[in-house]
Amino acid sequence: KKDTPQIPQKEGKMIKNKALTFTVTVYAVTALYSLLYLKFPLAGPDKIVPGIITSLYMFIPLVCAAALSKLVYREGFRESVSLKFKWSPWYFLALLMPVANAFLSFGAALLMPGVSLAPDMSGMLSKFMTMLTPEQYDMAVKQSLEMKEMFKTDYYYLIVGAFSAIVAGATINAVFGFGEEAGWRGFLFNSLKGLGFYRASLLIGVIWGIWHLPVIIQGHNYGEHRIAGIFMMTAWTVLLTPVFNYAVLRTGSVLAAAIMHGVLNASPGIALAYIKGGNELTVGITGAAGFISLLVINTAIYIYERYIAREKVIF
């Protein structure tokens, strides 16, 4: 008597679609986690606890990627998120692109109506007036004057800010950046490569942008422009994603995206230090000026990959 062949159980459509499974899982966990903001809103009097909540928010994609890798798909976590390291000169892209982006955003902002150059940093210092006590504000002005004297230039922060962004971005910020990138540029990107580079990047950018909704509607990044901020953030992440994905393809590791994310989060001050006027929708790396900068960077990558690179990685 022959053994009856075992018919394999069919997986549900969602489970088979790793990208969909990951997206639904991340959004569900994020929705539950964001309930903490009902008790500790970003705009509330307590700044420490909401800041910690927002910092830990960045680890949701990592936790979801790890859980799905181990519990659902039974695959190695390192492989599923491309966690490996082999030195490549392309890691310099991860370090320098966000700084270049901040400088380009600074230049693009000066083209905006109502925006002017402020060598005395009066634009940035005026924003501090609403966040600092009079004593703290006076100390900030004093420190600014001391730094000008030390560097012998009004534009000292372009030097200090770039150095600080690279150091912080490659260390502590990269840890928090990995919290996101293990999900977006690791698990999700690997799950969507069949779509092709640009279609995968577009979809990841939209998913990533919408994921920021709980913090954007509280004024994060875009101040009082909360509804517009949701669309602005999504457009920004769509423009940013191909650059991050390209760094991962060139290095073969999600660590490049984590470093890039870390430096990016440490670089906004460079784009804002010496401008006066504008608002969150027009200036800064997440405003219209930042969009122009990212369009330039994406164009440069396209030209390099299409006409210069000997080894192509965009599929």
C-alpha cells in the first residue's frame, strides 16, 4: 500500500506577500504604540517623555522585521534585512550625501520668495526665543559670538554642523537609524525587488511617509502645517528612498542606510542656520528647498548609473 502523498498547506495571500504582511504589521504596531501620545503629546508641557517615545518609535520597523523573520517566515534575520558589512568606498556616500543635501537645501532656500541670507543667524536665533528661557537665549547668543571669534567667520556653523552631523550620524544616530532601516531598506526593500528599483522605491517611500502620520499630526517637522505636513513628508520620503536604496545596493548592506539616516537626522541645522524667513513648508531639508536638493541628488545618481558607472546596480 502506497503512502498517501501529503498535500502542502496553502499559505494565505497576505502571508505569502511579505511586503504587505510587513506593512500591515508595522502600521498596526505603530497605531497601538502611538496611543502613548494621548497621555504624552509632543506639544504638551513635558518634553522629555514624548521625546523618548518618539525616539523609540524609530525601532518599530526593526522589531516587526525581526518578529516576521523569525516567527512567520522562519528565515535568518541578518539575511532578511541585509545586515552585513564589507568595506566599500560607497560608505562615503552614506556619510556625505546628507550633508551635501543640507548645503543644497540651504542654497535652494535662498531662491524662495521672502527668504534672505542672515549671516548673524538671526533667523534661527529668533526661533529659539519661543523655546528657551531668556537666560538660555542670552547664553545661545553669547556662544554664537564666541564661535564666530574662534573660527574667524560668521559661517562657522557650516563647518561645525557638518562635522557634528557626520560624527553623530555614524555613531549614536546610526543606532536609531537602524531601527527604521532594518525595516524599510532591509526587509521591505528585499521583499519588493521584483518590482524594479524605481517602482519599489516609490512604494517604499509612500509606506514610509504615511508611517510618520502619528507624529506629523502633532506638529513634528511641520509645526502648525499638520495636514499639509502629511503630504509633504510623504513626498519627501518618496524622493529620499531611491538615494537610500542606492546606497544599500552599492554597499550590499542596510548599515549604509542606517548611517545615512543618522547623518540626515543630525543635519537640519545646516540648512536653516543662515536663512531668515520662510516656513516649514518652504525651507529646510523637509521643505520645498529640500525637495529641490533631493531632485538634484536623484538626477546625479541616475546620470552616474546610466552613463558613467561600469557596474550597474539599478535593476
